[in-house]
Amino acid sequence: MSDILKTISLTIGYGDKTVVSDINVTLGKGDIIALIGPNGAGKSTLFKTFSSHIKPIGGKIELCGKDISLYSNKERAKLLGIVLTERPDDMFLKVFDVVAAGRYPYTDMFGNLTENDENEIKASLELVGIKNLIDRVFNTLSDGEKQKVMIAKAIAQNTPVIMLDEPTAFLDYPSKIELFSLLKRLAKEQEKTIIFSSHDLELLLRYTDNLWILAKDKPFVSGKSQQLLKDGVIKDYFGIKDSDNEFLLKENV
Amino acid sequence: MKNSKVLIGILGIIVLGILLFLLNLFVGSVTIPFGDIVKVLLKENTDNTLNVIIFDYRLPQALTALLAGAALAVAGLLMQTLFRNPLADPSMLGISSGASLGVGLVILLTGAISGAAISSFGWWSTVGVSLAAFIGAVAVLFIMLAFSARMKNMTTLIIIGLMIAYLAGSITDILKFFSLKEDIHAFVIWGMGSFSGVGTSKLLIFSISIIIGLFATFFLSKNLNILLLGEMYAENLGLNIKRNSVIIILLSGYLTAIVTAYCGPIAFVGLAMPHIARFLFKSSDHRLLIPATMLIGMDLTLFCILIARMPGFDGNLPINAVTAFIGAPVVISVIMKSRKQ
């Protein structure tokens, strides 16, 4: 299987302030990764580096076999899509318009949508199960619905990689479960490579296989969630008490 | 909104604009019968007074007003979308303040240096004032461009723009403090704004410069549309944020600088017109908003000069008093409406 996203001794941070160093990971088609760690450990920094908002301090990122810095903005926009916690805030922006923005890298200079673009937009909404919301004003939706619209935007963008920054934040419990299942379905059926960050440790241990852990002053760790739990890495990184860790082990392994 | 409704809306605004334009030709201190206006326009008229009134006064003023209205309105739309702030307008770039400072320097320093008021220099004074306003506006514009090329954060850019505006304003105030009474009067009059200063001789250059700028804004609609999602999303979708904000500020600043140079600082058009366009068409699509905002801007300014020319005002009512009088209630109603949603 060819590598979709690969980092080679990647060091991230702002200016000359290193946040996390020596990250070496490889992701293939259909891989789904949960990124965890306390606030300030570098999750957003990693996201911003992957999305080329900031430059890495050292090392490099390969996206679909090529150094990510060698892509033009437009080329990169066709390979990596993002979903943020930030939401569009406009009085008249419709669900259709938001998802249509995902087609930006493909449309002509005035942004006119072709029939193919419109079909992609509808298919994306269908895939996340909110086709009925297509004519609604984005601002009037619930948090869960907004989240799905932003995911539909990323799907319409038609990129092999989708990154989501805390997609389960602000969601109620059933919506969180629904979101996990949606992401897994996207990875499996659409062969998307998905990276998402989350604070819901207990849900992650139950529903995801692969974890990346970031923590302050500790090396970057990646591995199977069950293994990381058994090896005591989760206990170490999150400062969980021994007695509580035994409980976690009993419940999850 | 359905396409047919959009078309009807646009047509309605255009018809209203044509009506207001014609009204502007025959309403004023001298009422000219409609038949005579047609004769004048077809050049079949021999009465020279009527020709002068129409061709030297009313027609240039109406054309200036409608172009300035379109330019300021669309400049405001660009600012509001770039800064994602419904209260943004071209003055946020400090451009009007830069123009005021330029004019202030010329008007107030002429008096201090030569000891005579600038109005005593006749024709040179009007050219000098336009030129000074343009240089002041462009100087501030370049300062803002230098900042926008260096930062991705729009909030910091707004703050810098406002600070530059305050800085230019305070220098202007200091100049005023040391100036002759007649000069201050001339400066205050310029600050009230007027669409009658362009006149036939400068109208061609003014029109061409504005039309080029208006035409260029149409090519920004795609980028403006994805900016509505926020800078991070727009960047991920392939937009070069810094280059795009430089282009938007350049275009918005260019239009504002030209209008301010010829007409003085005109308030409220840039702030209020984009809101009317959005609410009228319930849309955020700039492919529609750009032409709609321009057309609504034209209608408003034509309406404003008509009001200013109503019997009793004799065309001397400062245009800024009228634009604000109509613009302010619009802004208030928009804010109240958006709070309810």
C-alpha cells in the first residue's frame, strides 16, 4: 500500500520555539488516527503544520509521495481537507454554499459550479446524512449539524486526507458516537485517510484503533490504543493513578 | 432565492436608478419641463441657459454621484467580507483620514506660508485639493498594503487601520489649530462632501478610473465567497491569504481614494449599502452581491443629491448630512434584525 502521509523526523513549533520534535509516522489509504494530548501539547500546532498554515521547524512532511512544501496552494487543496472548530458566521450563508466552497479548487475563475460540482455537493451531503438540510441557513443549525456540514465540505473537496480538529467538542453523547461511526465509515468505504484530535479518551479507547499521543516535554508516541493502554503509556501521559488505570484496563482490554 | 426573483429585484433597482437619474436632470432651483430636457439631450435645443444647466451642472453631478455611489458601496462590501465584520467600511483603512490629512496640509499650509486663503488661488485650488486628497489617500493605502502583506490576522489589520486613521486625524487637528479662519472654513466644506466638484472637465478621467476599478471587483467574487468560511478554511481551499488581502485592500482603497479625491470623504454609503443588498436578496454570494451593491449604491447617491437639491436647500445641503441621515437608520435596523436571528 502506498504512503499517503509520511513525516520524517518532523519538528514542529512557532518561530524558534519547538513544541514537539522528532515525529516519524506513516499513514496509508483508509487509516484513521486519533490525536490526543492535553491542551498546549501541540495538537493544533501539528494540524497547522500539516495544513501548511505554518512551516515545520525541522524535518519534512510527504503528502502522496511528494514534499508538502513543493505543492502549490491549489494542488494541496485537492489532497488535504480540514474541518476546524471555527465555524462560518454569516447571516445568509446556506448549507449548500458552505459545501460548495469545497469545490473551490475545481471551479473556474468566477466559481461557477458545473453539473458535476453540484452532484458532488449533493453526494457529500447524502454521505453524511444531511441532504434534507441543503437549503437551510448554516447559522440556524445545531452544533452537530454544523459539524456534519463542515465534514461534507471536506468530502466535496475530494481529498485523500481529511484532518478534523476536535470534531466531537460541543457534541452531545449520541452525536459523538454518530460522528465516530461516520469517520470510520469514511475511512473504510471512501478510503479516506483521517486524522482527528479529541479529548474523549474513554470513547477513543473503545472506538479507535490507532492513537497519536502528544504531551509536554515527552516524546511523540504512536501505536495501537489497546497496546498503549496495556503498556502503561496512557497512564504515564495522562497522569492516571495506578488504581484507576487497573479499572481502565479491566473495562477496555 | 429563486433566479427569477433575483432578476426582478435587480431590474427593479435599475428602473429606480433610471427614474432617479431623470428626476435629477429636471428637479432643482430651475424646473425644466421634461420635453425640453429631451431636446437638450438630443442637442436640438438652442436655449443656452438650459444647455449650461443640464450639461455643466446636473448631468455631471448625477454621473459623479452614481459612479461614486457604486464605488464606495462595493469598496465597503470588500472590506466587510475581508474583515468578516459587518461594520467595516472603507474608512477603516484610514484612507479617508489620509485624504483629509493631504487636503488639510494643502489648505491649511497655503494660508500659513502665503498668508492668503487657498480659495484666492482659483482653479489651482480645486486641482490642488483633489491631488492632495489622492496623495494622502494613496500614502495611507500603501502603508496598509505593507502591513497586510506581512500578516494573516485580519483583526490586527483592522486595529492598525484604525490607529493610522486616528494618527492622520490628530495631525489634521493640530494643523487646524494653527490655521487661518478662512482656511478652516474651506477645509470643513471639503469634509462635508460634494458631488458637484467634478464638473465636465474632470468627469472623463474620474469615470474611466472608477469604471476600471468597478470592473476589476467582479473578478474577486470567487475569493470573497470562500473567505466567508474564515481565513483558515479559505487557505486550506487553496487561497493565498496575504496576496488576496493585498488585492482586496488595493482595489477597495483605489476606489475610495479616487472618490475621496474628487468628492471629499463621503460617509455611510460604504457601510450601509452592502447590508441592504444582503437583506434584499438574502444572499451571501458575491457574484450577486457585487453588482447588487453597486446598483443600490447608485440609487442611494442619486436619491441623496435629489434631496440635497430640494426647494429650500438650493443644492447647498452637505451630502454627508444626507447620506448619514438615510444611512444611519438602515444600519440600526440591520443590527436589530441580526440580533433577533
